[in-house]
Amino acid sequence: MRVTETAAETPLNLFLEGSVFVNGNAIALGKDTVNTLLRDFEMSLFDANPADSQRHVRAGVFQERCLVLRVGTKDIMPNGSVLDESEGIVLFDLDGLRPFALYELSGHAERLPRLLMK
């Protein structure tokens, strides 16, 4: 989604603590929410962040009603080839920060996302 392509990256440590940056402001999602969405996208090793990997978190607001959160990982072999890549988007109602949709862009995601079942 275009909203996240131009958004500033959220520092990984802030994200793992349960918040994202949107237009220079931190929005608290909660550590449990972040951990659940990482499990749903099968990014359980997101916090390991080895030297030959890339992690990104970007968030933006769509039509002042929807928080769009994009999370991605790319693990690269020493020869430059991609070992594993995963990226997904979660949509949250901005008023209550309740997730209502989860989209897998690449990689593997749970068929029944736990995040949407809370």
C-alpha cells in the first residue's frame, strides 16, 4: 500500500516494545499485539536480526480512519542470495486500534491469524 511506502521506518526496538511511529508520533499497539502479529506472519525470529538480514516496520494512516502497518524480513546468505523473505500488512481501526485485516505479501502466514481472533 502506498501509505506505507513513503512512511518513515519505526526503530526495531520501539516496535518490539509494542509501538510504531506514524507521522512522527508513537502509537502504542501493545507488546502482545506485536508478538502475535509476528507469529501470524511466521516472523518469530524477528528480534534476532542477524548481520545478514534486513528488517523493516513502517506505519501510516489511511483516510484518518485506518492504521496501516507493514512489517518485513529478508534473510540473506553470505553469497548474496535470499534465504527467506516475508512481508505482511495489518490494518487497524484507528479509533480502538483493533486489527481487522491481515494480508500476506510474501512468505507464509497463518491460515487463521490469532491476531484477528482476539
